[in-house]
Amino acid sequence: MKTFTLRCLRPSIFGNYGLIRSKAPAAHVRLYTAIDNASQKIANSIKESRSKDVQKRMHAIGDDWAIHYPRITHQGRVMTCEEFRSLHSYLKAGERKEGDTITLYAITGIPHRTDRGELSLLATAIPNLLSPSLHQLPEELLDPETKRRNRHTELLINQQAADTLRLRSHIVQYLRNFFIQDGFYEVETPILAESASGAVARPFLTSATEFPERSLALRIAPELWLKRLILGGMDRVFEIGPSFRNEGLDTTHNPEFTTCEFYKSFADLEELITITESLLRGLAQHVQKLKETQFTSLPQLHIDFTSPFKRIDFIPTLEKAIIQPLPDLTSPSAASDLLEIFKSHSIPPPPFPTLPRLLDKLSSHFLEPASSTPTFIINPPAALSPLSKSFSHANGQLVSARVELFLHGRELINAYEEENSPFEQRRKFELQASWRDQEDGSTVEESYLQALEWGLPPTGGWGCGVDRLCMLFTGAERIGDVLSFGSLRNVVSL
């Protein structure tokens, strides 16, 4: 026999919690999520000749969200609400009103089917009270502020919200398994350091009691740490973890976010593209099966991830869109020349019109909207990628060996061949530092340059925003929907 944990609720179809409808003439229940190999334990407690039959029943009972358990029977009959309550007279008076009790119970019994074929539990003992609740479960939460402050309640009554978080767990697990099966080592790198590097972003600053005179920064990306491990002989590494950027919030950005990055020795750009296409194609198929079987409240995915994905060559496509050639992007006047293009097309320039920000704005205006299907934007100008290798394009411009994957105008994946020359990397760091502004605190990373002197093998690097990936595959419209407790705005309101 097995003890199952149940939750007494008002009438509801949501949640894989035990359900006892206090207004109904008989107690109605649904088993709690975790079975914990109950089939084997129950099979061992009865006659051996029935073990396979019981295992089959328990596998059916274990399906999340799918099965209702309409009755608890005890000694061959159904227990009425009044009888049930009379057996638990030690409940507080305020919790015994009709329809207002949310309580945890333990019920011991044997799974079986009724004469109607309904899955049920043949109770062998009276249910035991485990934990009473002091609040009535609402039918739904409509007020956004109430939702933010009561995420736990929202997950109880909103199946789609709970399915979203459960599917996120499966997506992260798929990413992890994908890389481990390909021989990668999962690692963890520092979150706190003396400076933040690996991306262009404003960091969060803090301090430690051990070093009160020093300012510490939360990491904005794990990239430089991971490449140090490649330098140390770990040829394939990946990390799934949080990063922090002291920037604004919107539907696709949150100051605290999760990334997945991998670095693979001797991988070139074409291999990175192949890995990306394979991963997303497999993930789409995996998610589709989960939505059909477990997470049926979530919308189906209607995106074709068949290889090869569409490719857009940055500079030729941009020149075709603006109907004029770009200036020499390595010349001192490149930024002012680009501003003339902004004026001629009536495009407002970014607040800090440095060369990288101007090029990024042109990409978001002319190139990224063309990503109605999975689209790689390849060969961006070298000024946009200080950590990647660069080469001279057929049009004479200096470009990066880099790709970015966009879908519906949102960046999903960034990948490139890593710069491994300490001399070139220093030059690129110094150039990037010359574009420093209020939002870009880039500096020359001397410690990383010293590490490069030991010889970084040709390496392919790849990064993905896990939160945006989960938004795509769950159908969520806001990044807060795929986070356990919403965005930073939700968290600081708790």
C-alpha cells in the first residue's frame, strides 16, 4: 500500500493536486504528482500474480494533468462530505464552512477502476489531515498586481502558467543532455569578479566584506571564463546559468537572465551553424511531443526548423535596403558618414551614436524584421564583434566570422569563431574602449590577454538566451511568463 498526498480544493479542473470538492455529495480526489515508483512498491505489497496489472494501472495513474480520480471509496461505499467532516472535527471552526477549505490530506489505498471504468483509489484507512489552509482558492486572478504578489496562487489555478514553467524545465534539460551526449563538460564559472566582461552592458556593482576597498561586479556574460577553460585543455565546455545586466525591462529583457554558452575547440562557423540547426530541430520535435501528451494547455508550435535555415549577408543586404553602399567602416569618419544615412532615411539615431550602435540600429531597422522564419545574419562588420575573428569580405569591408540567429525580429543565438591572437585581441579591446559611453564600460581585459598568450586553439563559441528560447517554445509573450516569479519588477514588488 502507498500513501498519497492530496489537496482539498474548491471545484476546479486545474492542477495535478488532489481535489476534494466539498460541495459535492461525495468526496472527489486527484492524486498528487509524485508517484515515486509507486507501481513497484504496490506490486510488492500484493499477490505476485497481480503485480503486472497493478504496474499497468499505476503507470496510467502517474500521467500528469491528464487523469481525474472521481472517488475515494472506503469499505465498499462512498463517503459523503458530512461524514468526511465529522471524522475531522478537529478542524478550526472557520475552516469548516461549506466550500472554503483548502487542506492537505494523506490517503492510503489501492488504485483501481470503478464499474464505470473511472480511475479511483480504494481507501484502506480514513484520510489524515496534514496541513490546513487559511484562504479560499479563487476561480481566477484578474488583477495584474494580485498576480504579481501571489505567483504561487496563480500557479495553482492557472494550468497554462504552470505548464509553461514545467516545459521550461524540459527545455533546459534537453539543452544539457544535447551537449553532454556530444562529449561536452558542464562547468560553473564565477558570478562575482573584480570586473564584468564578455559583452557590452552596464554591470551591477557590489562589494564583499573580505575586500571592502574593492568594487565587485556581477557577471554580464561567462564567455572569458569559459575560454580560459579551453586554454586549460578542456576542449568542449558549456554552462547554463544566470547573468546580470543593469539595464531596462521590457517584454524580452530582464536584468537577471539565464544563458547557455558552449565553446568547442577546432569548430568553425559552418560547424556552429550545423550544431544550431540540429539542436533547434530536435528541440522542436521534443517540445511538440510534450505539448501533445503532457502540456496540452500550451499553443502548438508552427515554425519550420528544417535545415538549412535562411541566411542574410549583413553588408550586401543592408546596402540593397538603403540603395547605396556603406562607407569604409574602418575609417575615422565612419560614424559621421553613417549618420548621414540615418538622416537620408529619416531614422532617429541611437542616444550614443558610436559606430557599433549605429550599425546595430541599421540592422534592427532593415535586417532583423526579415526573420519571419529562422534566419542567420552572417558576416556582420568587425566593429560589432570585438571578441571574434575578422576577415576581409568580398566587398572590401572588414567583417566578423560570426552569425546571429533571429526569428520574428528577436535574437535567439549568437555564435562566432573566437579571436585567439593576443595581439589582435588587444587591438580590438582598445578600439572597443574608444567607443566607451555611459552604457558601455568596456575596458582592456589585461588578465584575459595574458591568458591568451598561452595559446588558445581555434575555437567556436556559441551563446543562447534560455529565457527567450523558452518564450519561443512555450508561446509566452513576455519574458516574465517563463520565469518562476516573473521579471525583476514582479520580484521587487513581493
